[in-house]
Amino acid sequence: MGLLLRDALGVFDDIQLARSAFGKIELADGEAPSISISHGGSVAVLAVSDVARSVGGPIGVDIEAVDEIVPIAVERMASSRERAWIDAAADSQERAFRLCRVWTRIEAVLKAEGSGFSIDPRKDGLPSGWFTSSVVFGQCVISCAARSMPHIAIEEHAFRVA
């Protein structure tokens, strides 16, 4: 993650980062755009809001590798409508992708909200006012949450070794 932050945002030192009460990493400059980072399998993702955090531009991102998804965890957090959608999958591969999409959507919203799992999505529901987008990247699903519909652009990155 450090190389991704360095190459994409010029973060060279931990002093440039801050952690929320629930552990979300952000840029320490309060006027900087909101960021969110995640990794799944061998892929790391970074989401950057085009709106400063101080004016309501929080963002959350999550990635999950299909072969690493834990169905029971997703089913415990998913709404009844989401569980029905997962169960309606035509085959096990589609079911795994649906599980990943539900899980990454939940995680992205909770990261954007800044609450982490201090909110129980099944009991409390997800916080309102969030829009999500999801994409498949190889055998992973990436979801992003923001206050306006997020646009996901995939840019593969080769890291420079300093």
C-alpha cells in the first residue's frame, strides 16, 4: 500500500497520513481529497475523491478476490433482498461474484461513512445517502462508495523501486 500511496499521491512519510477513530487512513491535510485504500488477493486499490474532504467528499473502496470470499460472513451482513439476489445466481461462479459484489459494496459504504463495522448493516441497515459502483477486475470485485455516483477507472500501475 505504501508504494501505491507514494507513486499515486506523493506520500513518502507516515506524517502525511491520519487515521480516523475507526482506523480509516486519510491524507493529513484536511483540505486534501478523501482517499480510501484496500487490497484483495494480489491487487491493491486506491480511490481518490475529486472533492475535498472538508466539503463533503468522503469516499470508500473495497476489493475482494472471488476465491477468498467467505459466504457465511457476507450472508450475515447482507439484507434479505441481497441474500435473495445471491441465492438466485445461475451457478457457483456467478454466486461467488454476487457475494463479492454485496460484500465490497457494504465495506465501501462503511469505509466512506468512516464508521467501519461499528454499524451492523444487517441490524441497522447501511447509512443512507451513498451511491455505489462496482466493477470486475480479473477474479476480483471492486466497489466504490461516494455521496455522488462514483466513476471507477482502472489504471494498472507498475511500481518504481526507489
